[in-house]
Amino acid sequence: MPTPLTMEWRIVTNGDEKRIKEDHDIFEITFDGYKLFPIDETVEVVRKPGYDKKGVAKVVKLVFENQQTICHYQLISLRSVN
């Protein structure tokens, strides 16, 4: 049975991201299924589908295992209301 793979151009966090390196603003998020992101290119980060852009990030690492994608990304800029 083929395994579905989707190509993504933005990271939708749903608030599930975890900061793993404070000094370099590196975050980790796990998605169900296999999602392919452009590596070392900037992508939008949004909280939920249809919401405004929360920031811009660069995907630095992808791991595919157990029907999941683990994505590490570096937050480049953050859109803030402050």
C-alpha cells in the first residue's frame, strides 16, 4: 500500500510546537503522516489554517518515521501585536 506524501509550503502549528534550542530559536513539531517541506528555504508559520501569518521560519531538519514527520525549524521572524 502506498504511503501518502504531501508537499507543504507553510507550517501549521496548532500550538503544538516545542522550543528545543533557546539560543537559536529552534522549534520541533510532529505531524501525522509524511510531509515534505523545503529545506533551508523560508516558509510561513501559522497557528491554524486560514489564520494570518505568525512568522517566518527556515526548516533545518526533517525526520520520517512511524507514519509521522518530525520537523525542526528555526524561527527567523515573528509577527507580534506588541
